[in-house]
Amino acid sequence: MSDLVFSRWGMTMRTPDGPVDLVPLLRRLEGDKKTPVVADEREAAVLALTHLGVATHQIHLVLNMSHPDVKSVLAKHGMKPVMPSEPEPFSWMSVAYTSNTERRNKRRAERVGVGGRLVHQGEKTPHGTDTGYTEYGCQCVPCENAHAAKLAAYRARKARAA
């Protein structure tokens, strides 16, 4: 895998099989099954998601591909599938005594710099929403646009009320 080249420009990743837009893939990972995935980008999407650490069983669900097809794409490029991690044991104590500010600060600390912006790349980040911008601190273009739209609607309501 050392000879494979991956590079990112904003929310687009260049893979050995060509470029792939990450936004629809992230939305589908979050459960939005209505977001279409370009058929010509499926093999590149397998490589990109694997490179980002997404488990094979999630890739096959996101792209509507069989496990053998996903594994054959990876084998073609000498990549190994990512195995799912063990979930952490659930504890009500960790939920009950963690404030919203602590959770928000933890999510903001998980951001990474992409193209001069701090972007949250967690599995459950709601990209393209005001929540992604305010709670996760994501500064990707879809999150910033959603936040700007919410502020504009708020200002319009305030102006009408005055």
C-alpha cells in the first residue's frame, strides 16, 4: 500500500482509481439512503473510505456492493480491509456526568485541517447542517452554508417581528 497515492482537496479525494466526492459518502454513512453515489466512482469510493478507516461492512452498505466486490477492489490495489472495532462498553455514568460543553469540546478537538479549514470527520458528523457547524465545529463548505442559511432565516424573522 505504500506506493498508492491518496490526496485530498476539500471534500474530494484523489485515489488510484480516480477522484471521488466524499460528501455523498459521508451522508450515506450517516444513514441518508436518498443521497446518490455516482456509479463510476464506486471503486474509487471503496479505496477512499478504506483509506479513511471505514470498515468493509459499512462500505458495502454505503455503496450497495457485495462484500466480495469490495474485497476484490481492495485486493486489486493491494489494500487490506479495515476490520470493525470493538464498541466501547456503554455506561450511563459517562452520559449522566458529561456536560454539553465537555462533549462539544471533545468533538471540536477531533477536527482535522483540510484545505485550510477545520473539518470534523467522525462517523456521526451531520455534515451540511447547522449542528455540524455549531456542535462539531466543522467548517466544511456544506456546514458553513447551512449555518449561514440558519442565521439569515433568524435575522429575517427578527426583522419581521420588529
